[in-house]
Amino acid sequence: MEGLDRNLIDGKMVPAAGGGTFETLNPATEEVLGVAADGTAEDVDVAIGAARTAFDTTTWSRDHAFRARCLRQLHDALVSHADELRELTIAEVGAPRFLTSIAQLDSPIEDLLWAADLAERYEWRTDLGEATPVGIRSRRWVEKEAAGVVGAITPWNFPHQINLAKLGPALAAGCTVVLKPAPDTPWAAAAVAQIAATETDLPPGVLNVVNSSDHAIGAMLSSDPRVDVVSFTGSTATGKKVMAASAETLKRVFLELGGKSAFIVLDDADVAGASGMAAFAACTHAGQGCAITTRLLLPRARFDEGVAAATSAMEALGAKDPQDPGTICGPVISARQRDRIEGYLRLASEEGGTFATGGSRSATHDRGFFIDPTLVVGLDNSSRVAREEIFGPVLVAIPHDGDDDAVRIANDSPYGLSGAVHSGDSERAWAVARTVRTGTMSVNGGVWYSGDVPFGGYKASGIGREMGVQGFEEYLETKAIAEAV
Ligand code: NAD
């Protein structure tokens, strides 16, 4: 595909100012795939200016039907390039091939249609009727309008999902966007930019994509007064910096951050079956998902049964080549990330934990950043390994003493992104689901992930929601208008 070494600024695919590039790697082989544009502060400045001009001087923000048409064009164009995008995603992200038919590629493309439909069917205007509040008879309306220029900052773990879950709703709402993708996966965003620039009618400046190896250029989106909204997905530590930097210009900030979610198995559940599912979840994309459940809370009396089932599931899954359609757990994104995970594995031992399985980088690969699926036992919820986000295929099993105790442990976390509960009794499972303080909960294997379902976190997992009508409304302003009658 052309344009992977370019940025999209003001409708054109252009090299970085100064012509710099940086390499993008295949994490399964450590081979250099090629180079991306190494955007600079100058590029971000021009991109913000283009987005501002497109918002302020065109009909983009008010023409709902045109926006819906552009989003459907983008959907159709991405679908027509799905095979190329799939291979690129497996190579650059290390995403297991099976995941590209769901959240790593096909589902977020499909969700663009949902966003396009919403642009047309959303109730942009509500008539509140007449009233005489201070002696003047008036008719009142509430109108929704686009919030303005969006600075979108994204991570590398599910690049298409996160990039498109911001672009689709933001563009459907009538905003213009500057997207700053993660340096680990620049091609995923450049490919979408190239397709948007060459195969859709998106007007110049409406969508800008600036790749860079320099994290600091993301900070410009928080501080620039021309940006109205910062939509950030990434770590909690960076999210705090984004929020602080946005305070000076009083931007609206939307944050999707980290997680350390609990998979709760109650004592009347199929403990072995549920524990196998927990192992599968923890290994998916090598555990590099913010909403992945990474603490397995097992009834104390059936702890060994759950650990045995999770162990055998993890050993069957292994860490494998992402090209293989049967792979669930591929490589982690980089040497830095592998080293960070190994640091947590050493910490698990130092804290007194042991490994029911795994515990090290994979011996079956002589290249690539592979960690064996790992189940840690012998630690309680106060350990750092149980509290901090590891972002690798590492599950910590912790015993609980009944439903209330399981909820207490689940909630004893700085995070509140996701969770799961399994029980033979649906009502009992629902009671637990309602008391866990997280933005999403799966009951007995239910799947909440979908374009129309709001996703986001409580506590240190974030502020606001992505996807669903609630996510769309993050990109809207509310205006009340009254006319004397
Ligand atoms: P990160 O926070 O290091 O980086 C995220 C993005 O922020 C990157 O594009 C980076 O270049 C940019 N950035 C870095 N410093 C910045 C600054 N000071 N100002 C503005 N932008 C800056 O995260 P990562 O390592 O790329 O991704 C992994 C993290 O993302 C994990 O913590 C994971 O839980 C989280 N995540 C959350 C969700 C969610 O929806 N809640 C989804 C996926 C990933």
C-alpha cells in the first residue's frame, strides 16, 4: 500500500516536515517492516490549523447527510482493502489472525456504519415547548452540535479498533480530527489515512493523521487552544498528564485508561469451565487489552480445581505465531514491553508467588517478543502483581470466601474498567455484576463488546465513554435556544 511513510494533513498525504522517518517492526520476527513519517511539532501545528479551518469555515459540522455519506464511503473503501489491512495488522501489531476478523479489524470497520447511521437518525433538536419563566412567553429548544476540533491520541494494542472508535463517532458528530497514533503501530493509522485521502470525499482538514516517534507531539494536542476536545486512550499515567495539560485551556477531556479487571467464579459455577474461559481471556492478544480480566477470583474450597483448569488451558494455548489461524496468544508488541512483563514476573517471585504455568519468555521462539502464558498463585490482592496493569499474558489466581468477599476483592483496585462473573444462578451473578464498580461486566460469558455499547471505566480507568450513543455524545455540545412567542 502506498502512503505508509506519509502523514495526512489538510487532505494530502505528505512526508514529515524535514523528511524524517522511523522504523516499524514485526513483533513476531523482529524484522523491520518499513518506515513511517516522523512527524514534528510543525506537522501537528499545521494539522491543527487545517482541522480548525475545516470546522470553522465549511458546512461539515452541520451537514449530517454528507457526513454519513463520507463515513459509508470510508467503510466501503476499508472493506475493499480488508485483505491488505489484515496482513498489515498481523505483521505490525502481532495480532493473532483470528482477532482480525473481530476487534482487531473487521468489527471496527463495521462500526463505522453504525456511526454513519447515527449521524442521520440522532435527535439533534428537542422541542421543550413554551413557558413564561420571567414574564416573557418563550418557546425553548435544545440543540446538539459538534464540539469542534478533536485531538485523538491512541495506543498500539488494538490500533484499528481504537482509531476508528474515535474517528467514526467524532466525524459523525460533525467534529474535525487530528489523530496522533502510537509510535509502535504507525502503519495501521497511515493505511486508514491513505484510504480516506484517496477513496472518500472527506474534505481537506476534516481528518488529519500525524505519526511520529516523539510522544511529546501528542502533548501539543492537550495544550493547543485551537483543540476543543482531547480523546485519549492509553495508560493511566499518560492520561493524568493529558488531563493536567488540558486544564490550562479548559478542554473537554475524554480518557480511556488502564485496567486490572476481575474474573469472578462463584461456588455454584462450573469452576473448571469458567477458569478455562478466564485463561483464554487472559491470553488473548498476549494479554494486551485494557479490558482483559487479569485477576481470577476462585472460591477457596475449589481453588485447586480452578487453577488446574486454567493451567491446562494456558498450556494448550501457548505463545504462537500470529499468522496461524488457531493462535490466540501471539507476541507482545516490543522488546521494551517484553522486558517490562519479565520485570513483573520477577516481582511475582519476589512477592512470594509461584507459577502454576509459564513465568518466562517463551523458549519455543528464537525470534520475536513472546512470553509464555502465565498463571501466578500464592499472592493476595495486596501484591503489586495483583494491583498493577502488566499488559502481558499473566493471570493472578486469588481465593475468595463467598460472593461478598469476591466483590470486595474485585473492588479493591485502583481501576474499574471491566469484569466477569460466573454462577449457576443468574440472579446471584447479576447481584455481583451490579456491585462491582466497573464500566462493563460480563455475566456467564455474555459479550458486551459492540459499536452500540458504551465502553469506559470507573476510577483510574477513565472518564467518559467510547462507542454507543454515550460515546457519540462525548463529541457534542449542548445549546439551549429560546424564541419569544
Ligand atoms: P501510553 O499511555 O504510553 O501511550 C498512549 C498514547 O499517548 C501514544 O500515542 C503516546 O505517543 C501518547 N503520549 C505519550 N505521552 C503523551 C503525553 N504526555 N501527552 C499526550 N500524548 C502522549 O500507552 P500505550 O503503552 O501506548 O498503551 C497501553 C496502555 O493503553 C495500557 O495502559 C492500556 O490499558 C491502555 N489502553 C486503554 C484502553 C481503554 O479503552 N481503556 C484501550 C487500550 C489501551
